[in-house]
Amino acid sequence: MKFEGQINGKLPQAGTSVFSTMSAMAVEENAINLAQGFPDFQCHEDFIRLVHEAMQKGMNQYAPMAGLMSLREKIAAKTEELYSAVYHPESEITVVPGATLGLFAAITALVKENDEVIVIEPAYDSYIPAIELTGAKAIVCEMNFPDYKINWDSLKKLMSIRTRMIIINSPHNPSGATLTAEDMRKLEKLVHNTDIIILSDEVYEHIIFDGLEHQSIARYPHLASRAVIVSSFGKTYHTTGWKTGYLLAPENITTQIRKAYQFMAFASNTPVQFAYAELLNNKDLYLSLSGFYQDKRDFFRKGLRGTSFKLLPCNGSYFQSVSYEKTSEAERKDFEMAEWLTREKKVAAIPVSAFYKRKTDNKVLRFCFAKTEETLDLALKRLQKI
């Protein structure tokens, strides 16, 4: 069956995401999937029990649009304890079905046609399509390579009277870089006396290494007063398939976001919200996450030392980027390299050019190390042969 009329879609250049493409190829080739960012191990047993209990108790109908109050109160308490920032559960916290939808809701609600949004690349691939669907323009600022630092002077030159929003992401996907306190001070200076809103993607906030401290925008009152913070329970509790996250923002910004969000999903999964609210009582589950993933990062990096791959810095997230410029396959473009690696070596990765609007190719691949040690060990044995 085919529609014979003319179709003018709003994203004519968009195709299947690179994550779906590489994961499908991994299945087809029976390869180890270190491409898409999801754990291959089970979530905490209490979570499964709590979701089951909620369902048995009849919590299977709509939750309030902004989320269960019990969950929002726990989020508020956690945020204040970690970042000394007060967000009111009633008016400044919104539970959403996944961080990606939360990002989309914030952009849709706050960005208008002909506005400009500065996107720092490499960037998560949902940012620019969301901007373009509003009729706004994405203005790209590429990070320095290979250390993935933001050149704030370059970013400043991209700002104009049309700049409505700047999107930041720390810990950063795909590079694993993290913003410092100095970065936040520079950002604060840039947006002072402007109407620019900051959209801060902090879904990996609890996965940060080597004793570093997550510089949440919530720590900086002048920035927080103009910011939307996006976080993810899926990343924190190894439950990406439950698609639940939340937004933190001042009341006047939250009001506008909820106006749009109510027509997108209206509410998030009720029994899952109940389970997260209970699980937040166990603080060790998120406070110990950095150590848990640092062990995996170190195991993966150790396995790649001595190979032809060059390890790039990884201060947070559960992704390790590597340069293959010194390998025997260096003549390949990164998409070709990722496909070759999947087919010939049976390990799937993501080509980092997919995170750039201009498809900038620095011969870098991104691996996800949120896997069991057995999975990582098998993948490393295959990668060590290159």
C-alpha cells in the first residue's frame, strides 16, 4: 500500500538513527553490541518487585500530568542534598516518559520559529531535529578535538539577538568529557543580561570519574534561574527500557513546558513512578554508580592499551571514544569503519561523525562499556586483533 499524493515532511533529510542502524546490524551479524547505550545486565531486584507491587495495588491508571507527588518530592530532596538547590515539587519538577521526550518538550515549548539555538557538537542526535521541527535554526559550535573542550570565545561569536537557547550536555555523550566550574562561570558570563535559556542535558549526572564533581547547572543560581535540567532514571537505574526522566526548571519556565507536554504524552508510566519513588530511599544506588562504572571504564581502557586504538579522555558517562587513525584500517571513513568492525570483527560501535551536523569525521568510534565484564572481555579480545 502506498499513498500516491505529495508528502512534504518536516524532516526531509532525516533517516533511521545511527543507533537503530548499528544495533540492527549487530543483530544481523551476531556481533557484540557496544554501539547503543544500554546495559546488558539486570536492574536492581527491588525495582522489579516494587513495579509488580504497584501493579498489584491497582496503580495502573493515569498519574498526574506532572508526575506522582511522592516521586517529585523525592527528586526535590535529592537535588537539594546533592546540589544545594531548591526546586518545588508542585511547580518546578515534571516527570516525563524519557529524557528525549523531555528535551523535545522543552525545545518545543520555549523555542519559536526563526529563533536560533546553539548546539555544541558532537551532540546527541535528537537536539537538532527537535529544533528544526519548531521552525528554528540550529547554530553549531564544534568542540575542540581531541580533548572535547568548549571554545567559549567561538561560541560567543555565534550568539545573536535571535539566540533563544544554548544546549549543554555534561557528562557528555559521545565524548565522555565533563564541564568544569570554570566552564560554568564562562557560560554564566556569556548569558548575563540576555533572555537566553539554557537547556542542560544531565542524564549521566551520577556517572562521573576520578573524583570529579558533577557541575550541575543547579549549583549556579544565576544559571539555574534561566535553565531547564533534564535527567534520566533509565541511565541511573539500568532501566533504559522504562523510559522515565524528569525536568527541573523555575516555575515560569515549567509552566510553559507543561503547556506543550500535556499534549505530547500527558503522563508517565504510573507503576514505574511508584517504584522509582521508593527506590530513591536507597541513596547508595545512585551514590555508588560512579565507582561501579569507573571499574568498567578502567577494565575496558586497560584492555585497549597496547593496541593501535588511541584512547581519548573519558571523565564521565558510560561511553569510551577511541581514534583508529593509527590502525591498519585508518583509510576508512568512520561509518565504513563501524560497518567493517561489525561485520568482520563482530563488535558494533557508533561512528562519531553521526553526532555532527556536518558529519565531521575525526576517525573516532564510540563504544558503550555499560556491559558485563564477560561481554567486555570478549569484545576486547576481538578488538585486540586489529
